[in-house]
Amino acid sequence: MTIETAIEALRKLLGDRLSTNAAVLEQHGQNEAYYPTTPPDAVAFPEHTDEVSEIVKICGAHDCPVIAFGTGTSLEGHHLAVQGGISLDMSRMNTVLAINSADMDVVVQPGVSRNQLNEDLRATGLFFPVDPGANASLGGMAATRASGTTAVRYGTMRENVMALEVVLADGSIIRTGSRARKSSAGYDLTRLMVGSEGTLGIITELTLRLHGQSEAVSAATCAFPDIEAAVNTVISTIQSGIQMARIELIDANMVRGFNIADGTSLPEAPHLFVEFHGSPPAVKEQAEQFGGIVSEYGGSDFKWSNRPEERNALWKMRHNAYYAHKALAPDLRAMATDICVPISRLAEAIDFAVSKSAALDLTATIIGHVGDGNFHCALSFDPDDKAQFARVQDFMHQLAKLAISLNGTVSGEHGIGIGKIKYMAEEHGEALNTMRRIKRALDPQNILNPGKILPASNL
Amino acid sequence: MTIETAIEALRKLLGDRLSTNAAVLEQHGQNEAYYPTTPPDAVAFPEHTDEVSEIVKICGAHDCPVIAFGTGTSLEGHHLAVQGGISLDMSRMNTVLAINSADMDVVVQPGVSRNQLNEDLRATGLFFPVDPGANASLGGMAATRASGTTAVRYGTMRENVMALEVVLADGSIIRTGSRARKSSAGYDLTRLMVGSEGTLGIITELTLRLHGQSEAVSAATCAFPDIEAAVNTVISTIQSGIQMARIELIDANMVRGFNIADGTSLPEAPHLFVEFHGSPPAVKEQAEQFGGIVSEYGGSDFKWSNRPEERNALWKMRHNAYYAHKALAPDLRAMATDICVPISRLAEAIDFAVSKSAALDLTATIIGHVGDGNFHCALSFDPDDKAQFARVQDFMHQLAKLAISLNGTVSGEHGIGIGKIKYMAEEHGEALNTMRRIKRALDPQNILNPGKILPASNL
């Protein structure tokens, strides 16, 4: 009944698809944030759902943690083996199983990446909109309730996952939801699994909602004299009901990062990157209305991208923002906030982040999916400088507290993992006990990704 | 430890806000569907959340069922006291607590009705779109995951509830969600509570998402030579990506019901009732595209309603469809299916419903929120004629089976209650056990609306 005996049993099941190779363990224990490398004891590479079920049953029998692994691009340490155990690498389950164009949905295995899916969809006129920065796996995106630049228009994984197949802690395989657009038939297990970070079950299949590619798409960048002007433009735009497909805030430092990492020559001022989707007249109308608000707040230097390759380059640059931040201070680690607040409190929250981060005198950038009230303030720091690290953590802490006090959330899209676990009690209060009860009911042994989401106290 | 001792204790707490008056009990035991009147043992009228908590604690201490009651307009017997106990009438908790126009959200008590809310919102330019036929309470609508004619554009209660305050079975009060537009911070308890029909907790406050009233709104009715033509028009419209705000199918019998109940003189042929929301050019463009599809399928007799009072009359008629069905056979009871299927299977499902219901030789109508793949086939029957009742039930059964086989759901929007409980195992398979585990974890005594959603077998 140990991790070691679990590995023995798993090796019998999987042969060389169970690895204890040091490089493989290391790769599954790394992360793109600031956490120390935390490798698992072994990595399993399942090829189908029944195998996942068998693996989980073996882990259960041996009291061995099992941690689903997508692409390892999490920023909150979701996939780190903090209590050891088996990393369940889903990359071999990467088949697009069915494209139902007429119903605008698709059935995929969890290891399919968002880019792979959109490549496969290209000929259909449909696309899957959810776009976190990384080319993450769809299973990982569902597990962390990911979103990205298009959530303001198309929603997050919460709105775009229709149904799931899930292996539970006892190895049983369930199907949640259906391909119907709506249902009132019982508890919403799909939404319970989305965002549960592999702590309630292992996602082995997803049915996703697709959207029609718009006839007209128009993207633009525009510069502002200061960040307040950019933020006020966002607030006015959202409140006026203009249907944005994307509206992203980029502060002057981040623009400098883009110029370094991407070789662009944008003016080093706060920017908005926006996109409109619709029919040609609708896009024209929305863009004109938006242009009116921009000039009201002193925005300028409008650059329109109507050619797909220009737009792709723009959003690729935006998606790589985290790496562009790192390019500003290549030898340091980065930590990013992820708060999300009601849009009416956005200016206040960004103000706070700007002034407090400036006082730290570190490399700091602000970017955000501001149409949702969600933004990231990233700070570079030297992990060996304990005093500096403490100051950075204190900043993160103040911002998290602010988000909660503004009726927002400490995590708009990055998730809890191990990084935000300390805020769960404050954000959720008594409801945290309800989460614990659900966890205990579905995973009484606590073998599924232990040490994530729920503070350790009494689990 | 009985219902009687619970009533004694509750009387001490509530005084004359606990009623055992026969007429009051009767009123809370009635229903608009075909179930026998099933009164509770007492009706409590709480006035605030702490009182709900106290009531639930007393019920727990005395092992007494407690059943939240909104307006009693459920069609699946959700509020019937099948195991006796206390009906918790939320009608006194009917205050709109905060309208946050800038954030496009609102905080309400559960007893606020959808019409009351929209009255209160009128001056803001915002509205709450979810519109089941009845003027239901928002608490009841959330508890049953209600939708209506506008779900195709604005979503159901699943998409429009942002946060909840809930009293759990042990009397603890939790808050789920926040006023942020999105969050990745832990399990989605909001979505777990939405649609749980009062079996996991009592909703005592709701934060709801609002939408901007469109600059232009245009509604129309059009007639078709047969129901296939109408259904094919819907499928082509949805697949072509035209953004409908409403698209409702009405069969010829239902039109006759409207003509009787509402004094209209629509041609007795299958109709679509549609509505477009947007800017004036967008509405014009969508309406023209739709008109093209309609004529392709032989539709005619287009009647446009651009004046608000005409549109209101149209949708009021549609909302009262269940009562118009009853007007066709005033002395009988009605039973309605509520299946929802992928849009590509809608023609097949409606075909099946038309031919099978015709063979029964009963008053039958078909209406539906067909843009979502959801439709209702209502049948009138004499509850005293057991053979006839069995035939009607067999029809319902066949349609439910069909929905499941088409990867759909037995309930698009009416919920499970007691009426659809027999299909839960077939629709959800092993996932039903997961629902049971959650129920047991949150309500181990099974005092919250017992006998609903989950089949009795081992709960």
C-alpha cells in the first residue's frame, strides 16, 4: 500500500508506458511559474479510458496519488506532485473523435491541444474560441476552467464544455451532460468537474461547443496617454454594450516586452488590442462606436489589421505575453496575479496594482482580459532573494484581498493549484466546507491530485 | 423527532407565519400538471435568511422534510410534499436588493418574480431575459434551471445566475460565486445548486446577470404548409448562424388553442414566432436572411410586429401556451414532454412526436424552443381513464427514450421533480451514483425536498 507497490502494479499494466526515467520525471515536475520542480514518482501514458480507469483503481488500492497532466503550462502548480505519486500524462489520448458540424459541437480526447483542434476545424467554418496563452490541452483547460482573450464574447470553458467522460477516484467511468444545448435533468456534474483541477475526477473525453467563424473580423491596436485612459475606455465600451470579441489591456512595460520578444516597434505607451466579429456592416458599426470612445479618452495611433496573417501575428504576440514578460528579465522567475472584479471596480483595482507594483521597484507588467474585469500583474523576482520574494508575495496578497473586498475573485482564469490555496477560505468562507464535503464524497482516500484547491487543514 | 414536533417548534419561531390552515395547505399541494394534490403538513413564511436557517435547523432536528416553494407553477411536481413536511413559501422574501447597472447585474431575494424584476429594471435599459411560461419566482427558476423563449440567444438560468446565497441542510449559510464575470477559484457550487430543485440547499439570495435592451427589436409570425417545413426552416436558420433572439415552433393545434384562448385569428397551420435583437441595420439584415430561408421552405403569411405592445401581446400569448392547450380540452389534465436533442436530430424527434401522438387520438399540441432543440408535446387526458393514462405515459416514455438515444435529454427546462425521475438512471447511467453521493454528502438526513430528482432505491 505504497507508491512503490503502486508503481510495480502499474508497470505490469503499462509496460514501458510507465516511466521512472529521471528526465521524464523532471519534465513532469517542472512548471512555468515560480514553484520548485516537484517531480512525480512515475509517469503513466494511458492510451484509452479503460486504461485510465485501471490506473486509478491501482492507485486507489495502493493509496497512491494520481495527477492528471496535460501540457504542464499551468501557472499555479496544478500538476506538481506535492505528495508524490503518479503523473498521468494524457498526451497519447489526443484524437478528435467526432466533428458534428451541423450541431456545432465536437468530441475530443483530453490530450488534444486547442491549436490542434482549430487546425482540424479549419475547413468547417467553425472554431473553438477559448484561448489561454499557452497551447494547452483541452482536458487541462477544462480542468482549470481556463479562458483567454475571447471570453468577453464566447465565454470560458464553463460555457463551452457541454459534456464530459470522467474517471472517478474509484475507477468508475461516468458521462456527464449530453449533446443537447440545455438540460434540466439533475445535478450539473459537467460544471462541477470543469474547474475541479483533477481533484474530483480525471477527464477522459470532452464534448465542446463550437462557434461559427465570422464573415468579417477586424482587429486593431491603439495607444493611450496613460493607463487610466485605457481602462476608462474599456469600462465605457463594455457599459455601452458594444459587442467586443476581444478587448485586451497592455501596459507600457508589457509593450516594451513585446517589442523585445517579437521585434515590433509599438510606441511604449499603454495599449488596447481589440477585435470585432460579425457581418461586415455590424463590424464596421461596432468599430466606429469604439473609435468614438477611444478618441473621447485621448487614444490615438489606431492600427487596423484586416488581413488574417496580421491578426494572427497580433494575437500570437498577445498569447505569448507571459514569455515576453520573462524576456524583460530573463534570469528571474515571474509571479502573476489573476484577479477578476466587477467592471465598475476595474479602474480602482488596476490603480492599486499600478501604484503598489511601482513601489516595489521590480520589473512589472500589466495585461488583462479587461472586458471581463480580469487582469494580470506580473512581477519578476530573484527566488534566492528571500526578502524580495516576501515583498512580492505581500503584493500578491494585497491584490487578492482587494479582489475579494470588491466582490471579485482571486482567480479569473489561472485556477487555484497550490498558488492560490491560501485565499480559498477568505474568498469562499463557509462554502469551502461544502467543497470539502464534495471532495470527501467523491474521493474519500484523497488520491486525486491531493494538496490542490482545498487547504490541507482537515482534509 | 417527527413532523408534528417540528411543527410545534416552528410555531414557536414563526407564530402565525406558520400555517396549518387547510386552504393554505391545499394551495401549496396543488400543481398545474397532472399530479394529485399533495399538501404539506404546514407552510412556513420566512422573512429573511437567518429565519430560513433556523427553520431548516429545526426540521433537521426533528427529521422533517422541508420543501422550498416559489409560485407553484412547476410542471413536474417539484414542490409537492410527497413525504409530508414543511412547505417553505419564499413569497415574503421578494425584495430587489441591488441593481448594479454599471456591472449589468442585480441582487434579488428568491421570491421576486421575473415580471417584477423586469418592471423594476425598466428605467435602466437592462432586462433579465430568462422567461419560462409562468411568471415564476427567480428562486424557483434557479432551482429548476429554467429557461424559455430567449435561451437561444441569452442562455438559461445556468448561464445567468452569477452567485447565490444558500441555506444548507445543516442550517449553515453559504455564498457561492461572486460578482466577477468569471472565476477559476474552486468548485462551481453556483452551477451545482442551479437545477438541484431544492434537494441540496434552499436558495435565499441570487445575483443575476442582466442584458442590455436592444436598440431595435423586431418580431414576426409566419405560417408553413406543414410542420416539416417549419422545422427545416429552424434547422437551416440555426446552422446558418443567424443570431435569433427567439425562434418558437407552434403546431396547427396549438394555433387553434391560441385562437380560442386569446381571440386571435391566425391561420390554423404550423407557425414560427421569431424575434431579432440588435442595432437597426443588424436586425434588418438578420430578418432578411431569415425571410430568405422561410420562402425556401414555402413559408408565408409573414406578420411583423415592430410596436412593443404588439410584441408583448405575441409573447404573452406564447407564454400562456400551456393554458391555451388546456383551453382546447378544459375538463382534462395535461401532460407535456420536454425533450431536448441536438439540432441535427430535431426533425426526426418532432416527426416521431407528431406521428405517435396522432395515433393516440387525443388533443395534442406541439410547441417548442426549437432553436435549442427543445420542444414540448402536450396531451390532454382523463386521469380517471386508466387505460388512456397508460397510453399517454407510454408515449411520454417512448419520447424520453428517443431523446436519450439521440444524445439529448429528457428535460430541456421543466426539470425532474417526480415526473421524470424514472428516466434518471437511463439518462445518466453511472453518473447517477455521483449525484447520490453529492446528495448524501450535503444532506445526509435527506430532509431537503426528499423524493425529487433521485430515484428512491437506495437514498
